[in-house]
Amino acid sequence: MGALHGKVAIVTGAGQGVGRCHAELLAAEGAAVVVNDLGESADEVAAGIVAAGGRCVAQRGSVTDWSAAQALVQRAIDEFGDLDVLVNNAGFIRDGMSFSMEEQQFDSVVGVHLKGHFAPAHFAAVHWRNVAKEMGEGAVLPARRIIMTTSESGLFGGPAQSNYGSAKGGILTMTVVLARELSRYNVTVNCIAPRARTPMTQVNPKFAQPSEGFDKYDPANISPMVAFLASDAASEINAQTFIVLGDQVHRMRPTEIANSISGGGQKWTVEGLIAAKDEMFGGMPSGIPVWGGPPM
Ligand SMILES: NC(=O)c1ccc[n+]([C@@H]2O[C@H](COP(=O)([O-])OP(=O)(O)OC[C@H]3O[C@@H](n4cnc5c(N)ncnc54)[C@H](O)[C@@H]3O)[C@@H](O)[C@H]2O)c1
């Protein structure tokens, strides 16, 4: 029996790339899956999963459309009776340096990632809260999962991605906010930063498939971590972020204070901060941080 037997999952942006691999693996692990994407790619992926013996339907619609996000969650409930796992994955890039970026370029990328992650999460949360109310105080609530998708650009700040990087950074914060809010409904919310060869990245020759040996950037390498986080085995993992690529899983350290200085009960003065500058950094670098992601 698969790790997700009996679960109902939604994967957004699952018509291709990493999301498609997630949908296929979640279904292979026993989940009934709603495949979301903008157009017919969603139908094709769903048909493939059904042909392989899985339970799956397609639900077209944009994750940035509030009513489409509501319809997406409702489809899972209508079709399969409930919703257990929401994988927020849909997105795109429109890169440009800060001095070249246009308004639509900024708004569309921030919209698809930030609102596109929040809107389905909102309607999933509405459903889970309603179920909890119906079950009543003290009931053992079913385990629910949200898996969010950030990026190394969101973690470390990729140049030419002030739209994408800051939206993906916002997803890191949204992960923690949702985890804090929804743990009372037995929902965990975790986040992955994938790195894989997809239509989004395949222009970069470093992602090319090797002629032999392990295909490090096969997008299917990402999905086992998503299936694991979706499973009951991950019930105590919450508000965490992982970089996932190839055979690697890198757990990120949650944001923490690096060092503190105090004005001793008095407001700091500018002169005082100038004098305390070295103490503030405690010998640590004070410039642009080194890129923290694993090497290609
Ligand atoms: N591939 C990587 O190395 C990489 C790295 C970091 C982060 N990511 C993130 O992983 C996720 C998947 O990326 P991918 O590489 O598979 O990209 P992809 O372009 O192959 O797939 C993204 C899918 O999202 C869909 N989509 C776009 N806008 C949508 C909308 N409004 N509503 C519904 N679906 C929509 C697209 O149609 C597409 O099928 C994205 O969030 C991306 O930012 C990918």
C-alpha cells in the first residue's frame, strides 16, 4: 500500500515540469489527485495518471483567480470527498534587472507566486476549519498538509529576479504564518526549493541530461520529498524549508537572530551605533552574504 493511500491531493501547475512529477508520484503512492493547470496540459497529465491506474481529475484554472482557486478546492471535495494535501507549485519567471523591469513583469510574477500560493491555501483552510467545527471540540482531526514551493532565488536573492525572488521569499514567510495559524486544525505547512530540468530551466545547459549515470536534474527527483512531507510519517515536521535536487535534501535553518547589542535601557544614538558597529557583527561579514545554495 502506498504512503498516501486514501488521501486526496491537489497539485497546482501540474501540467508539466516538477508539478507533473508530483502529481504522478502522489497518485502512484495511492492519493486521488486533482491536477491543476491553465489549459489542456492538465487534462493530458490527468489522463496519463488514470491510464496508469490512478485516481485523478483535471481542473483547469489560474491559481491567481480567487474563484478558480475556490473551485479547485471544491473539485477535490466534490470528486473525492475531501482534501488532505495541497501542493502549491504553479508559477513562472519573467526575469529583468531592477532598472529594466516593467510593471506588468513585476505584478504578474509576484501575483502567480504569492497570490497563487495563498488563494488555494485560503480555500483549503476554510474547508479544514469547517470540518473541524463540524467534528466538534476534542475530535481527532485528520492530518492535512500544505506543501509550498519557494526557490533558491527566494532564499538567497537571485539577481534579475526582484519580482520572482521577493515573491518566493514571501512564500517562505507565508509558510510559517500558515503553519502557525493552521496547526490547531492538524495542518502542517512546509516548503521546498526544487532545482530540476523543466521548461522553466532547460535553456541552461547545466541542467542537460547526462548521456549515462544518475540524471541529477530529472524533475522526478524532487517528488519523493513532497510525497514524504504529504504522508503521515511527516506529522511532526512543520514550518520547515528544504532545498531538493538530484539525490540531495538540504534542510534550511529557520530564521534566527545572529547577534544582539543593547543600549542598556537607553535609546541608541547614531554615534553609539557607529561605536558599536564591530560588536554588532561580532567578527562576522557585514557585506552581501555568499550564495548559500549547493553547487551545480
Ligand atoms: N525548475 C527549477 O529548477 C525550479 C527552481 C526553483 C523553483 N522552482 C519552482 O517550482 C515550481 C515549478 O516549476 P517548473 O520548473 O516545473 O516550471 P514549469 O514552467 O515547467 O511548470 C510550471 C507550471 O505552472 C503552470 N502555471 C503557470 N501559471 C499558472 C497559473 N496562474 N495557474 C495555474 N498554473 C499555472 C504552467 O502552465 C506550468 O505548467 C515553480 O513554482 C517554480 O518557481 C523551479
